[in-house]
Amino acid sequence: MKKLTIFCGFLVCLILGIQETQAQDSLHLDARVKQRMLLNKFEADYVLTAAERVALKQSRLAHQYRMKEILDSIDISDAKRKRLIQELKKNPFSERVQSVIANHKVVSDSLEQ
């Protein structure tokens, strides 16, 4: 009985580990939206279609990924980089992140001249 319990526990851990590994390997942008919205029932003119909302979400995720790449390439402290990435996750169009990127580009432009 004890061997069966250990075997079942090992099997469950193996199955969960495989699912976790497959989730980490996927590189596509996961953009899911609701197919029908409550507002669509009353005011269909104000609501974008599901395809348009998916496109907007994918563009926002692509913008967020690009900003993260830029933050990784900037020469700033790791703690500041982590804080900016956390803020980027909360708000992809954060003014603080934009100002750090703009200040870095100004400094690099003045060094080139």
C-alpha cells in the first residue's frame, strides 16, 4: 500500500512537471479575450470585434516585450531595472519607464557626438 501511494505521488508530480515545462517552452503571445461582451448586447456600435481586441492585446504585449528588451540593454542598477520591469507589468505605457528610456537615449546621443 505504501509503495502504491509513493508511486501515485511520483506519477502526479511527473504529470504536473511536464505541463509546467511545456508552458515555459511556448513562445507565442497568449492573447485571449471574451468572445461576447455585455455591452455588445445593448450597444453593438461601441464594442470592437473579438479579432480587433485580440490584435490590440497582441500589439500591447509586443510593446511591453520591446520595452523590457530596452530596459535590459540600458546600463542601470539591477534593483532599478527590477522595479521598472514590475511597473512595466502593471502599466505597459508607464511615464516613469518612458522617462528612464528617454534619459538614457539622450545620454548615449551626447556621447556619440
